[in-house]
Amino acid sequence: MTFELPTLSPLSPSTPSGILLPPEPRILRVATYNIHKGVQGLGPTRRLEIHNLGLAVEQLDADIVCLQEVRKMNRREAQYFERWPAVGQAEYLAPEGYEAVYRTNAVTKDGEHGNALLSRWPVRDVKHLDVSDHRFEQRGLLHAEVEFHGRAVHTVVVHLGLIAGSRVRQIQQLHQFIEREVPPGAPVVVAGDFNDWGNHIKRMLAGFGLHEYEGDRSNFTYPSRLPLAQLDHVYVRGLEPLSLVVPQGRIWWRMSDHLPLIAEFKL
């Protein structure tokens, strides 16, 4: 497969083939991607995309990759697909040299799935917070302290609920968690699938000092085949937003119902 990624900014040049080159020192590249559990389609026509996703994650060339709907295991799918990975999806998707962190949000009769973080920098501390708002949706926050150029960057991977009231309460829990677990003044990254079709969550986070890149506002990520909304975001505190890009094209929309989002920040 050939993956084409647009240039993020003058700080992130690309090769003629479209592969992003490493950013300048002190430029933090963060990607967030809802991988739809590594499978696309329904019933007997469903197809395994986890191997293509592994190639795609590597092409993102991000310092930190925040993933949602990541399967730790699934007995039914492992029996159905001959090439089902022998390890959890977070471990499988981690490029060489990256550290993979995973925490379960939901337990089903066939397995478990949750959030994951892949980091090319050392991970010093990991926490998980259950933010399930009702019995029909199991949700959680994954927090990891990433040491970037010798400085701790507190990264939280989120996957918020489908109900508006649930998302508001989950953002309030996120704020309380950051207040409790993150030292004042420390850089913070909050990334993931916010499931918010409006601006209410953005305004709430702004009230907590968390902001995202405000350049081109047409970085839609969902649904991947014909994007109509930006459900995926990367918000930061203590970092300067520099750029934001969403890879486009058939290769990308075949792998998941979301497109990945890539953001760069200056420390």
C-alpha cells in the first residue's frame, strides 16, 4: 500500500512521495485515530484492516499516537480471521522503538477494547479513569506522562459518550482529573474521539485552558468516506498549536470509519 500524507507546515516538510519528515526539535507531533477495532464492514463481508493500520500508523510519524476502539482481544474475530494478530492491537500497531500503553474501557462476552497510546518517547507513569456515565456505554480516560526532550508532557486519551449530557459530565471528570493529577503549569495534551458535533465541548475545554489549532476549520474526520464533522481533536495546555492536518483518500477511508488527525505543537 502507498500512503500519501499532506505537508503539515513549513516545520514538517515531506518527501516527493508525500511521507512526512521528522519535525524540528521541540516540535511535538501528536496523532489521534479511532481505528474501529481493526475491522471494517459487517457480517460475512467484513474485512480485517489491522495490518494496513499498522502501516498507516508508522506513516503518521507522530511522537505520540492516541488510539481509540483498540482491541486487547476478541475471541470471535480471532476465530473468524486467519491473520488475526497474536498480540493485542496496541502492541501490534506500535512502530519499532515505540512504547505501547493500553487500558480497557469495555468488556464484552468475546473480549475487551479501550484506549491506547503509542510513544516514541519514554512513558513514566500511566493511569486510567472510568468515566462511564450509564450502563449502555463503557468509557474511560487513559493518562500517560510522556518524557519529551526531558520534560513531562501529560497526555490524556479520551473517547467520550454518544449522549450530549454524558459528554458534559465526562469533560467535568476530565477537568477534575487534570486538576488532581497534573502539576500546575505542566504541558497537557488531551486527544481522541470527542463524539461532539457542535462547539459545546470546545467551549468547556477553553474554560479549562485547553485549546487546539484554529487555522483551517474544515478538518473533518467523520465519517471517513464523506467527512461531515470533526469528531476527533487534539487540545493542549502549555503548548503552542502550529498546524493540523487530516489525511484524505480511499486508502484512509477504507481502514476505519474515522480519519486520523495530526497536530503539531511547539513546546
